[in-house]
Amino acid sequence: MNSELQSIRGLNIETNAINVIAEAERTGEAKNLFWPWCAANISVLGVSYGSWFLGFGVSFFQASLAAILGTVFSFLLVGFVSLAGKHGSAPTMTLSRAAFGVNGNKLPGALSYVALVGWETVLCSLATLATATLFERIGGIQGTSAKLLGFFVVVLLTMGAGVLGFNVIMKLQKIITIATAILTLGYMMLSFKEINWEAVSSHPAGNFQAFIGVLIFGMTGFGLGWVNSGADYSRYLPRTVSSRAVVGWTVLGASLAPIILVIYGALLAGSDQKLNDAISGDPIGALTTILPTWYLIPFAIVAILGLVGGTVLDIYSSGLALISLGIRIPRAVAVAIDGLIMIAGTIYIVWFAKNFFGPFQGFLITLGVPLAGWAGIFIADLLLRKRGYNDADLFDPKGRYGSSNISSVTLLVIASITGWGLVTNSFASWLSWQGFLLEPVGLGGKEGAWAYSNLGVAIALFIGLFGHFTLAKRRVERQELKA
């Protein structure tokens, strides 16, 4: 695909898609990765995660430790995937073909696409609902008008940046990071007086299973939600850039804000049971109840920008994932298609659905299991390779990576089925079949102590990682012996 930039009214549109980036276009420094990852994860939704962490029945200290460990470890996986982008100079789901084969990669590619479009729809919906809540509190704009205002702002920023592409996204994310950090700090200063340390410290410690549950929940909610797009934002870096720097700046940028926000959210939620309960029904709107009216407009800005930071990365990566499935369309057109799906989903959630969020979140959590399995396989494949990827063979089913690597595809299926058997999902009745292995393996069944530990996510990651190390070692060695 043409790698030049097309210009419309002075705005450059990126035309690179799933191709390998040309040598002349690989510029920048590893530290530039800080901005997109920080912007995508600095949303005030992280404060609500603090409440959800406590909902596992753990103490504040356990929730804080889980926030640190779960966030850093899960984004370390994203860092390794970003490393593949530096080595291969191509998007994540293009490089994934080395492990699964050019056509075999369509299975994880489809899973990745659905997950990315799903998350961008959820974030867009949350931004729309949050804006409506805020303007209703401020007064003057009510109901549908407030929702429409938030909806148009979010859609315009998300689709505009997604269509324009990489350079615009990198600039926008830097602005979002700085603005959101300042305004979020203002929120913390104004709400700090609500913290009641005596109430926070009175929360009893949970058992080991509860801690594992909240730890894996943090991994799933943060890093594992981004692991399938890590290389998309490092592929423009020169291949001579430090590998440690690529991983380090990715982890720092992505982890810093969530850790602070989750811990602060646990302090607020642990201090006020009423606020804790309200967050479950209105994750962002509930946070305004402890703010003075004059700060609602700045909070509206921070809420919208924080969520837009995530939707922008999602829609950009989902467009790349769609093209990786073999659909021959320009990248901007792929983003437009994803945007239309996001718009339709947001309209349904915001204006028509009554109980849609629960089942939809259950659906996304269900996708987290195979994505963890894919991450294990991808990272193992990266670590097995001593040489860089062969550019041409990533697009040739007859090349060294083959059309379909049956062992990798089978391993992903096994990891997914096993993982689903070790998680329970109460968000939707049609997902009640999950957890079918908890009883046979002696973990107490669907009502036992391990039922809500999300153990299946970690097991899927383990199966993918160590399974691929075992099964693919000789195959990778043979591939790298070819000229």
C-alpha cells in the first residue's frame, strides 16, 4: 500500500496500513511512546476501578498491591509486543502471522478486531453518558440534548484522529495526556477532603483467592485490553532504538496513571459506601457528586478527553486489524467502517438499551481469555526468534511462515477452551456455561472459593506462552535458516 501521505485541506492522512514501514519513515525516539499510552490510560474511569477492586472483598492494601502488580505486569506484555513492532516495523496483527501463518492468523485477527471495536464502543458510550450526567447537573442542557452534545464531540475527535492516522494521533495524545493530568490533579485536590482513613483501613483483608481475582481483573481491565495493539505505535521507530527503552517507556506511560487512579479510587470508595455503591451504576457520573458545581465543566473535559484517548487508539488499531483479515481497503476507509459500527453501537447503548452494559461487558471479558492465550503465543514466538522478521514472507502464504500453522491455531483453541472453563461470568445468562472445569479439577465449582478468581485468564496466558515455546522452537529455527 502507498506509504506516502495524502493531504486534504492541509491535513496529512496516513496511508500506511499493514505494510512494513519504509526505512526513511522510521523516525523518533522510544520516549515518544509515553504519550499515546499515557493518554489512553489516564481516564478518570481508573478511579472507578478502585471501587471495583474493593468489590472483590479485599482490603485497601491488597487492592493497592493488586493495582501495582496487575497493571505493571499486564503492560509489560504490551511492552514486549511493542518490541516486535520495532523489530518488524509492521502492525501487531501483521507480525502475528509469523506465529500463526498468513491465513491461520485470521482467527486471532478476528478476535482482536471484535475486542477493539467492542471497547471503542463502550468508551464512546461512557463518554456520552458522562457528558449528559454532567450537563444535567450544571443545568441549561438536559436529557437528549446533553447526550447528543457529548456524542458528537467524542465521535468527531475519535474518527477525525483515527482517519488522519499515526502522526496526528501522537500529537493529540500528548495534548490529552497533559490536559487530563492537570485536570485530574484538580479533581484529586478538590475531593481529597472526602477521604476517611479510619473507614478505609477498616475494610478487612480478603483471602488468597480474592486477591488473585482482583489481580487478574486488573490485568484484564488494563494491559490485556491493549496487548493486541502494542506494535501499532512502535512500528515507526528506527530498528536501532534501544529495546529496553521501548519496553520501559511503554510500561511507564501505560502504568503510571492507572496505578495512581486506582489507589486513589480505592481511598474514595473505601471512605464512602454510598459513593462506592453509586459507582457500580454510573462509573463516571457518580464521581461528580463530591465536586463543587464550578468544577463540573473542567471535570466534563477531563472525562471526555480521558475516554477519547482510549477510543482513538482502539479505532486506529481496529482499522489495522480489519485490513489484516485480507480486506483490501485503504486504512482510512477501514477506520470509517469501524467508526460507523461504533456509532451504531453507541446509539443503541445510550438511547435504546436498558440492560445492555452487563451482557456486553461479559462478552468482552469472554474475549479476554483467548486474547491472553494469543499474547502468550505471540510473546513466546518473539523471544524464540534470533533474527528479524522477513518482510515479504509476512504477506506470502507460500513463504517461510506458511499459510496456516496448525499447532499454533490448535494451541490457541486449547488455551481458550481451558481458560473459559476456569472463569465464571455473571454478566449474561448466555455465558453461564463458563466455569465448567472448576468442579472437575477440584477448585470448588462455580460457587467455590476460586469461582471469581478469573484464573482462566492466567492459565490461557501460561498455556500459550509455554506451549508455543515447546511446540514452535524447531519450526522457528528452520524458518531462520532460510535465506
